[in-house]
Amino acid sequence: MRRVTLPEIGTFEAWRDQARALLAAGIRPEDLLWQRGEGDADLFAAPLPPLTGGDITVPRGFVDLARQVVWHSDPERFARLYALLWALKSDRKLLEDRGDARVARLNRLAKEVGRDRHKMTAFVRFREIGDPGANRRRFAAWFEPSHYILEPTAPFFVKRFGDMDWSIFTPDLSAHFLGGDLSLAPPAPRPDLPDDAAEDLWRTYFRNIFNPARVKLKAMQAEMPKKYWRNMPETALIPEMVASAHARAREMAEAAPSLAPKRAEAITERLRSDQAMARPDDTGQSLKTQLAACRRCPLWENASQAVPGEGPADAALMIVGEQPGDHEDLTGRPFVGPAGQLFDRVAERAGLTRSSAYVTNAVKHFKFQPRGKRRIHQAPNRGEVSHCRWWLDMERETVRPKLILAMGATALESLTGNRRDLLKRRGGIETLADGTPIFVTVHPSYLLRLPDAERTMAEAQFESDLREAMAYLDSL
């Protein structure tokens, strides 16, 4: 057994150089005992003789991983890193195996170090210890990290506080930035740091960002663990602020204005104006004219025109499909393409007179993908269905049908908010929030996609659906 002793300052570079030399020498992980600092010597481990580094290449990801893990407080971290390095000789892709226990353990250690470094940058509180009249003011701070992170984190404070001199003391090491130079030193006893004017600034800031209506102690302690509280001036306020949170929240609610501010009135008036423009008015402006100007979603950009519904304004039956197809987009009328023609044939056999129904689609613009000279139908997504629901609601409000025939999943989603299990819901009656019943069936385009051998039976079932819908309408 050989003992490898690493320095407390420059630990990563020392581990990297030793690991490279050990790997080149072919020394196996189980033959090594690693330690940081002299500590207590192991009676059964001999010092490692001088070794020369070898020409070793490793994946970049391993170097980044090691740069974090070496600062962890786990006493086995160096051995774990070297064992993984040894395994990488025979499996260069081992780091990509998230199921490997060695990789998972080291990644977890790296995340814990990263989290600890983040806490340090957030929770260090400097106090002024120098002469305020000096050319460079001097500050100091005491911090107690969970891991050996002062050395890799000190450069952050150099960049953030490069215009002042400072020292950060920890139980492990001390960092000093004096005259623009950073140095690391052995640990020193915790200094007796005086209060200064910044203490009150921290308290004022914390008191102003504290929201008494949203007190969540567990969430707060997850982000600001209690181990850091004694070194942060603002945390002394927490017990009193938590105790008075309920009363303060009630006072805030009672002091809230009962009338909306003036700017809210202007916004509300603009919304009323937009809504009025979107509805048919007393001058007889048609829904079709307003729909032509719709820009609620991007589908209008490529479509030839919006396709409104058509039929009697007092129709007892409203038929809702998915969206216009190629033929509908060119003619501006719903259900005139192949699916519409199939619907007309089946509806006639079922005794449904199309001219007596109001026929429309859940989405009013044609969504397609160009393919040569053809335009291939694309199903509208949830956002497009949601945006276009405005127009379908306007049509429902105008027509006020006794029954709605929902054909296909898109129509079902637009009307009920749920497109799942269409075939299980087929043939059933569902009721909307306003009490309007809907009869669920498939879309005629579904029949067109079936093989010829299956289409005859499917058409018969679709015809049966339409007969049931008409029978239900007659019963109303």
C-alpha cells in the first residue's frame, strides 16, 4: 500500500499530476491511500516514491468533474476519482453511462460542491476592518462552508470586489486579496469582526423583500440553511418577521385600494373596445367580415382566407368539424372537399338535411405543409385550437343550437377541452357548461383514410351515429 499526500493549497493540480504519473506507472487504485494534508500517517502505508508524469489523455468531461469533486469533504473522493480514471482506460465512454454507480456517485459529489460554492457567493457578509480614509478600504468575512471550496471560489470575489482589500476566513483556509494580489494561507482563528453600516443595509433590504403573505419556512431554509444564519446580520430579523407575518398580511389586505388605478381603467376600456369589434354589432356587420381580419394565431399567414360556418342562424343542429381543407380554403365554404362530400352522402341516407344545419369548424384557417404543388393537411395544435375557440363560441352564441354534432378529436377538444378517448366516447351524449348537449362521432376524413375493405362497415357505423343524433334532436 502506497500513501499519496496532497497539499491543502493547490489540491486539484497536485491530484491531477499525481494521478497522471500513477496511471502511467500502472499502479492500481486498490494499492493507493490518498490524503489531503499531512494528518495522521497510516502505519501500513509507505510514502510514494517520486514518479514522472506520462502522456495520458482523458475525456474533457472527466477533467471538469475532477475540478469539482476534489474540493468535496468526502475522504474517499481522491480514490473514487482515480478508480474512475483507471476504468476509463478500457472504456472511454464510461462517463456517458448514467447508470454506472461510480459515475453517479461522483456526479452527486460535484453537484454538492457546486451548490456549496453558490451558497458561499450568496451568503458571505463582509465587515469593514480598515481605515475608512485609506486609499483602499479593507474588509473581512468569516464563512463556514460544508466543503473545501475557498480556493476555487476566491476568484469570484476578486472579480466582484477588485477595488478593495479583503480577507475571507474559513475553518479550513484563509484567502487574502491585498493590493490586487490574491493569496491563500492556513486557517486562522475566527476573528472578532465589528458591526458596520452595511449591517443596517442588509437588514433594510431583507425586510423590504420579505413577503408576509407567502411565508414558507421549509422553502426558505432549503435556499438559506440555518447553518449560515449566525454570520448573516439580516437573519436575526427572521423570528420576529415570521411571528408577525399573519398580522402584516392582514394589514396589507385591509390597506389595499378598493378601486383599480387609473391605468387599469384604460386597459379595461381597450379590452371592451376589442371585444365589441370582434362581435357582430347593430349595424349588421357580419361575423364573416370580422373573421377575415382575425390574427389571433399565425395560421392566417399562409391560408388563402378564413372559412366561417354557414347555415341558418336559428338552426337546431350545429355540426362542428376540425378545420378547412384545401378545397374549403380556396372556396371559402366549409365541408365542400372530399370529406364534406362523403358527409353529404351519408347524411342524406341518415335523413339529415345539411341545409337545415349550421356547419362550421373548430379552426377557421387551413393548416398545411407544402409538398411540391400540393398542400398536405396538418392537424392544428392545442394553442391554435384554443385561440380559435373564440370564434366557435361566437357562432354558438349566435345560433344557440339545441344539439351540437362534434365530429373528430379537434372538435371535441374545442368544445370540451378534452380530446382523449374519442372512440370510447363515440355515440355518447355529453353536456357543455352552458347546458348544450353534444353528440360525439368521428370525422368523415377518418373514413377516407381507411382501406376499402373497412370503409363500407365504417360508413354504416357513421350513418348509424347520424341517425342516433337526429333521433336525440327530435326528442328535445
